Amino acid sequence: MTTEISLEHKLPIAETATQYRWLQLLLGVVCMAMIANLQYGWTLFVDPLDQKYHWGRKAIQVAFFIFVFTETWLVPVEGYLVDRFGPRPVVLVGGLLIGLAWFMNANADSLTMLYIAAAIGGIGAGAVYGTCVGNALKWFPDRRGLAAGLTAAGFGMGSALTIIPISAMIKNSGYEAAFLYFGLGQGLVVFLLSFLLSSPKDSRAAPPALVRQTKVDFTWQQMIKTPVFWVMYLMFVMMAAGGLVATAQLAPIAKDFKIAEIPVSLIGFTLPALTFALSLDRIFNGITRPFFGWVSDNIGRENTMFIAFSLEAVGILALSVFGKEPIYFVLLTGLVFFGWGEIYSLFPCTCGDTFGSKFAATNAGLLYTAKGTASLLVPLSVYVVEAFKGWHEVFYIAAGMNALAAIMALAVLKPMRARMRNLQ
């Protein structure tokens, strides 16, 4: 079969075209890794900033909220631009904005400048994130779960290789140098790789998928009128909320359990419980995305959701019961993140299956705003802890939402999507 690739790339041989789409996937993963530090590396800069300007941690962390807000809620707009103009110009601008944001951070001498830089960085990161995930969905309609999972893993694990050198540079040269050199370097890599990105002309030329695909390409206006979209949105919010609470509150939980600094020995390493948990969680948070994405390509999206979401519910409940033991805290938080991170592959690929490839970047971007909605629930956990004098009720609520989402995957989403396909 002859497969023709759009833009400048016209490859007459199907095998060559297949190799080319794997190259596109690799480019997306690298770009995602380059933006990961904007979120996962931020914590390294909070104390140095506070030590220099004495703004206070809460005021500095407002910048992080601004980053997450702009990174999440503007993805649909950036996805629309990708669907209309292709991935290249959107990622190119994203790379420029990333470099600019970190340059501003290096020179920020006021909270206002820090907040503006956070907004610019969020827009740039969202442009790269939405583009790379959307492009993976288009190039791999036959392996959407694996492709979206690998792409999302680039963001989930991308900071792992640079955390140590960034920490060393902050210690030896100051946080300003780390912001400047890593920001410009990461922005430059994204900028250069953007010139190699392209979208497929016809994703239907790909090999057939094991999971059923829609025959219709829905616009975002058509998609939001379907009950299926809102069921997925609700499930995404329920699943994202628990994991975001764990991400934001893991250190306070460990301190309240009085095990944060207790050393734990595993696989030849000995680290404080909290440090070990944070390191292990990042690994599992990345591995789970392609793993469950690949599983869903073979046994179906909803079946995989039921397994993963149930695992998350069990992990949270076990953490509430056994988490005060340091070694169990480390292992169970790893299990919790393994049962949570896959939402960033399962929901985008389910969206692509249900609503088509043509407008996949826009549609997946709209669904991704569920993460932003879920983040609004995170502060409520503090009030629950204060009201009940402990974390157990927070765990129970989160586990309950996970269990409900697991049941909904089989009892609600699966039959709804089947009926929708039958009507096409």
C-alpha cells in the first residue's frame, strides 16, 4: 500500500512512512521532556527565590498556580491552531515562549515579573503539550494508547535526567544561572525540533486498530453536544483530583504521618521516606502511561480504565491504613501514582477513538481541561483535613471517586460509546 505524507514529506513506500511516524513520535517525546521542568523542576527554585527576596513561599507558589492554569486551560486554543495550521508553527512559538519565560525568571526582581513569566511559560508549555499529544493521536490511530502514553511519559519523566544537574547548578552558580542556561537550552531544543514536525495527510492509511474507531470526524462544537464527552470529562475530573491532591500534598502527608525523614532502604538505596517516595513516584508516574496505553490498545479502553482506576482506589485505601509505616508509605505512593498517571494516555486516546483524528488536537485539548477543573478541588483537601483532624477522610473521598470512575467505565461509558458507534 502506498502511503503519502503531507507537507514536504512524501514517502512513496509504506514501510518508510511507518518509520517516519515513529520519528514524529520520538520528536514529540523529546519536546515533552524539554517542558517537564517547567512543572516538575519548579520546586527546586522556590526556596532560593525566597532566600533572596523574602517574598514568602505562598506568594512564590502563586506563580506555579498561574503556570498550571495557563498551561491547562489554553490547550484547546492551541490545539485548534494545530488542527488548522499544523504542529510546526505552534511548537516553534512554544519553544520561544519557554526560553523567554525562564530568562524572565532568571531576572525577576518582583512578584509581578515572576507571575508574568509563569503565564508565558504556561502558554508555551501548553502549546507543546497539546501539539505533541494531538499529533501522536493523528499519526497512530492503530496504537493511540501506546503513542499517547509514550508522549505523556516524556512529560511525566522528562525532568528525571535534569533534576540533579539543575540542583547542582543552583548550589554552585545560583538559581539565576540555572533558570537562564537550562531555560535557553530547553527552549532552543524545542525551537529546532519544531521544524521537523508534521501531521499525516490521511491517518486512515495506518494499519487497522484492534479497538473500534469512529467513522466520523467530530468538530469540537459537535463533540461537546454529545453525552459521551461529558461522561469522559466527569470521569477525568474524578480521577485527576485524587492524584493532584497526592502530588500537591505528599510532603504534608509524610510530615503529618511523622515519617518524612525516616530512612528507608530498598533495592540497594537508602533515602529519607519522603525523598524516596518522590523519586519512585516520578518513575511510576511515567511508566504507567505507555504501559496502560499499550494494554488499552489490546483489550479496550474501558476495560483498561476499570483495571487501572480500581488499582488506584485500592492503593489510596491501603495508603490510608498502612502509610504510617515508612517502607509502606514509599511503596504505596508508588502504587498510587502507577494507578493514576495513565489517565493522561487513556483519556486522550479514547477521545481520538470516539471523535476522530482530524480535529484530535482540539478535542483532546478540551478534554484535558478536566485537569484544570480537578485542580480547583485540591485546596478543598486542606479544609477536609482541618475539619476531621487527619488525612483519612481525604483518602476515603479520593478512593470513592476512583472506584466510581472505574464502575462508570464499564457500566456507563462503554455502552454509551457502543451505541454511538452503531448510529454511525
